Amino acid sequence: MTFFLKMIGDYYRYIAESSKDDKRAEAKDLATAYYNRAVENSKGLHSLNPTKLGLALNFSVFHFEIREDRDEACRVAESVLKQANDKIDEIDDDEQFKDSKGILDL
């Protein structure tokens, strides 16, 4: 479910990127709502889950580029990065999390 909520948030983020005025404001509000729902839904996922990391990355980009809230963008990214780094030693070379390392490098 987290993946699909993230994708809907991404969809509205892309609309906000290419819209103006009322359409942009509406898309921005909808993107915020869906990203927040995805974050809430992702709380049960492992901190190195690639979907959870991708959500954090995209939500951070949304805060930075669309909402122009650099502080919140950094807070989102740093929070997830810290959680992931705290657990990185637990995964060894687990195939389940091979994509996680690439996302963390971004």
C-alpha cells in the first residue's frame, strides 16, 4: 500500500511541477496528503526497505522543489538516513535490501 500511496503523491507532485496558480495549489495539497498517508503507512516497514527509502527521497524532493521548504526537506532526508544507517550493519548482503544501498547513496 505504501508504494501505491507514494506513486499517487509522485503523480500530484509532477502535476504541481508543471502547473500554475489554483491547479498548482490543488496538486500540491493532494501530493502532501498522499505522501503523508504513505509515510504513515510505511511505519511498519524496515528502515532499509527500498520503498520506504524511495518515499523519503521523493517526499524530500517535493518539500525542496515544490513547497520550497529546504529545512523540512533536509529533516525528512536526515531522519530516514539516520534510521537506515543505524540498521545497515544488520543486513549483511541480504538480497532483499540490495537496492537500499543505492538509494542511500543518493
